[in-house]
Amino acid sequence: MNCQEVMELMQRYVDGDLDEQETSLMMDHTGQCPDCAAMLVRLQKLSSELEQLPRVVPKFSIVDSIMPELERLHIEATDEGQETSGSRDASPAPIRSNRPSRHLFGKVAGTVAAGVIAGLLLFGHPDQWLLSGSKGSNDASAPSLAAAPAKNESSSLMSKRSSELDMSDQSGGTGETGSASNADSGNSIAGAMGIAPEANPSSVERPTLTTGDESKISGFTVASEQAESPDGKWSAVAGEEAQTFKIVKIEDGSVIYSSQPLEGTIGSLEWNDTSTILYYTVTDAQGNQTNWQFDLAASKESKR
Amino acid sequence: MVEPALIKAAQAGDREALVTLLREIENQVYRTAYYLLNNEQDALDASQDALIRIYTKIGSYEEKAQFRTWVQRIVTNICIDKFRRKKSSVSIEEHEMVFEAGDNVETEVLSAYAAEEIREAIGKLPEHHRTVVVLRYLQDFSYNEIADSLNLPLNTVKSYLFRARQQLQILLQDYQKGGVRG
């Protein structure tokens, strides 16, 4: 058995694909061939590192973000069914069809409403549109919102609930870099999301550029106030206006801890090597920074 | 795992079931898109497209295939399209992409995650090798499930995966030798 053949066995070995006989063949060879033995070690290490890659999760609900589009598709499909009154099971209409405006008034109203929402968000966050080069969290969700009312007739039947959901998505993506001018609408959206609405507006005036830089450093999840534990199990996420934080179990997205609102802005989220303690800083309105830590096992926040 | 009953209900026109189903799979869809496209924004866009496509095509899913391999086929196709379009529109060669990654040396140095190195190395693999690796490790797919998702012969899947691991191993060794990470 030559090294080339053993390479294939080793590859299948790391996938758990070898039977006993093949395993002992491979082991016999690696026992005598230091090169193959070293290769086997490297492959196993690589494979276990690949297995441990973080199970990244989207920073907002993607389904919520496409709800208006799904709603529109649904209505189109229903209309279609009525018009052709024969084929009930017809597959939904093509996404970008130009339908005659049978419910013109309603559609116009819907478009106007969506436009107003888009406008509020657009003008409420002028800084983000200028700083969109950083591939930060802010520009992530916004274009889809702006595009939705423009490219298609928004449905008049779009339920209030789904548009609210849509808005809270947007704030989920953009809130952390919200500007002071947006404080009011930001807070009402935060309220809708169940996050403490009594956020102190002055804390909102964090320089956007800084958070942009942070988002690059934090790596995978890009959101500026988010840190994944080294073992890939937990994600610490600073909430709306960065006055609260949550610990999310990455595996299933469940929130295992939500902090009380803190007297300042949370930043520099960082885990210890063993993923048991989260370190973070709290900066108050005067710019004084204190160091804190959160013990995962004890579920306890303390100064350090 | 998505309940067969939920899939059935969604196929029968139960819209609420269909939306519930989409919620159950959105994380797995995003995870693949994220590791294939190596960029959060692109991954969000691709995931939106994939979920909309699943919404409109749910009727065409047939039970003889596993639901999750069907879902992954949709998302990988969208990502590969996106990837090709991006590549041709900017017309950058493979070796220049390596270069581009080098521009972020500053952020790389600051990052303590070995996982980030691996993610970047995955990003340098040819698209089919990358896809196989992502399905194997981020979706925990077997050789057969990967073959079903990508519509490839089993042997091709294996040879892609084996070559991908060899390449990754070399790329990651280079990193360590380069000492960029200190």
C-alpha cells in the first residue's frame, strides 16, 4: 500500500467512513511512515477545527424581512386563482409581474404608507447612508426596505402587524448606530421590540465611525456590539442603544440571559478563552468607563 | 429537523405552516450562504432570495428527496450564481482575491479567532470544493447527502472534499509559517 492510497484512507477516516480492516491497514502504514503519520495528525486537527466553526446566525429574522414580499406573492396567487377560476393549485405568480392596478386606491395607500416608513428611516439615519462603505450592520437591512415600495406595488392588505415586524427588523439592524435625531422613533421601535424605552438619548450620540471599526474587528458576525464565545456556543449581543446585553445560545438562538438596562453604553464585548466569562465595558454619559464581567455559570454581572 | 407534517401542510396551501417552516430553516440557510459568500450582506441577500424561492417552489418538493438536501440545493445554487456574477462583474482573478484578503491584515491581527483563518481559507477554495466543505461541516451532511444536494456523483463529492481538505491544510500551514498572526 503506497502513500497515495493511504491518503485516501486517511481522508475517509476523518469522515468516519472506514471499516475495521481499512482502519488497521491505515494504522499499519502510518506506524511506519512518519510523513503519513504527520499528515494524519494535520487532517484530524483540520477536520476538528472545521467542525467547530461557529454556527453563525443572522442578526435579524430573515423571514420577517421578506414578509411584505411573501404577503404580496400570496395576494397575487390568490388573485390569480380568482381570475382564472379553474386552476386552484396554480403555482404562485412570477415574483416581478406587472399586474394591472385593480385595487389602485388601496395600493397607492399602501405604497404611500411604506414610503413614509422608508422615509423616516432614511432621513432618521443620514449618517449611515454616507458611511455605508464599512459593510457594517447598518446598511445590511436598509436597502431591501427602501427597494420594496419602489419596485413593487405594496399590498393594501399588508397587515399592520407585518409592517411593524418589518420596522423592528430595521431597528434591530440599525439601532445600535442610531443618531440622536432618531432618538424618538428609535425608542418607539425599541418599545415595540420589548426593549426598555427609557433609553437615555444622550448615549445615542456615539460616533458612528468607531462602531464601524469595531464591526470589522469582531469578525464573523460583523454587528458592532456582538461577540461570539471561543467555543462557538454563545453569542453576546448588546441590545438597542447598547444599554443592555443578551447572551444567545447559538445552537438554537435561545436567549439565556438578558441584562437590566445599564447606566451607560456597553462596549468591548470579549470572552475569556474558556467561554465562561464575558468581559465588557460600560461608558456613562460623561465618558467614564468601567470594566465589568458576566459569569455565565453563575449568571451574574459584576464590576472587576 | 423539519416535521414532515409541517411540510405537508405547507404544500397543501397552509400559509402559516409555510411561514413556520421558513422560520425553522432560516438559520441553516443563512449559515451556508455566509460561509459560501464570506460576507454578511451577501449572505443576507442570498438567504432572502433562497427563502422566497422555497416559498414559491414548495409545491415542487417531492418526498423522495430529503427536505434539508432540497433546501441546501436551492441556497447553494443561489450562492454559486451570485458568486459567479460578482466575480465576472469585477473580473478579478483567483490570485487577486488572495491579495484582497491580505488587505485586512490589521483586522486579522486583532482577531483572536483561529476560526477566522479557516473561514478565509475556505473562501479561497474553488466554488465546488468550498460548497462541499460547507455542506460537510456546517450542515453535517454525509457524502450521500452532499451528492444529492449538488446533484453530483458520490465519487466526485469525495474527490472534491478530499482535495479541499488538502488545500485547506496547505493554506493554513502557510498562515502559520507566515506568522501574520503572531
